[in-house]
Amino acid sequence: MTDKPLGKQLGWHLLGSTCLLATPWLRLRQDQLLLGQESTTYEYLQQPAAVFIVPVMADGTVVLIRQYRYPVDQWCLEVPAGGLHDHPDAYNPNVSQTVLAAVARKELAEEIGGTCRELLYQGCFYPTTSRSDERSHVFLALGVTLEQPQALENGELIERVLLNAAEAMHLASSAQMPDAKSALALLWCAAELKARGLL
């Protein structure tokens, strides 16, 4: 029994696994392991894949959001984002880019009332490798228009913030955007924006 083939090769022998807590947004998993002659447990979060979208209008304006985040009790400057928690492929490590792109378009519509002409996949990162298996997928949305009202979920307090691309990148690269996922998503899009003359 294993879902960590590399771990097994490296001597992390999985003896059993228990789900300590399950919600629509996460699972807390506890694995019983044998490492050499010693048994131990490892607890970590299993989380649905997430998408982070950097929305850029035709004139180079970046659409960020200012969102209240309950765990830290702060308003945070972020890019629009969302998880696949309500999708059948939520925990699939090989979820298709088609599914991810559909979720990205949905989050754009809901969080900023936006649509885009072009959606470019930038890559995937792991935000907390020691405590979570979450995969964060980054998209650059180009030709964004804001023609719809936001469709926010219960508990979402979100304001749109429009900045030119240089200002947004400065915030991401100078420790003025504490949401690390959003900062990284912005920085990953810089090269493409420069290549298109938008930065």
C-alpha cells in the first residue's frame, strides 16, 4: 500500500493512513511510517488543486483584489484564485489543463466580474511542501474586460484594485504583497508581459 512511490524507494514505508478530519476544502491525513527500524507518524493536509490568475487588461492594467482573510484577520492584496474543491478532479495530481482553465475562467467571473481573450498556463508550484500536498497552478489572463458584476460566495469580501503592471510587479517583488502565492503568480508572468510590451 503506497501512494508515494518515490518515498517507498527512499525507505519511507507506509504502514497505514488515517483521515483525522475531512471538510469540502481539505483533509487532515496521518500516515504511519516505518523509517529504517523506527516507526513514526506524519500529519499533513491533502488539499484540492488551486488556480491563481493574473488578469491583465489590453492596456496593461493588472486587476488585483483586496480580500479579507479570516485566519490572519487582515485585508490582503492578492490575485484572483480558487480551488477545485467542488470538482471531481479536486485531488487528482494529474488534473488536465482544460479543467484548470475552466476553473480559472469561473474564478475570474466570480471574483472580479471579468472575462479574458486569452488564458496562458504558466506552471505549477507547491506552496507548503512540508505540511500540504496542494498544487497551485498559475494562469496569465490577457485581454481582460470587466463587464459583469462580481458573483461572490458567502463570506467573500473582495474589492477590485487596478494597477499598472509595473506597480503590481513592484509590490510582488518588494515584500509589499504578503500573500506569497499571489506574489509568485505575478512574478511568474513578468517575462510574458515584457515579451508582449505590457511591462
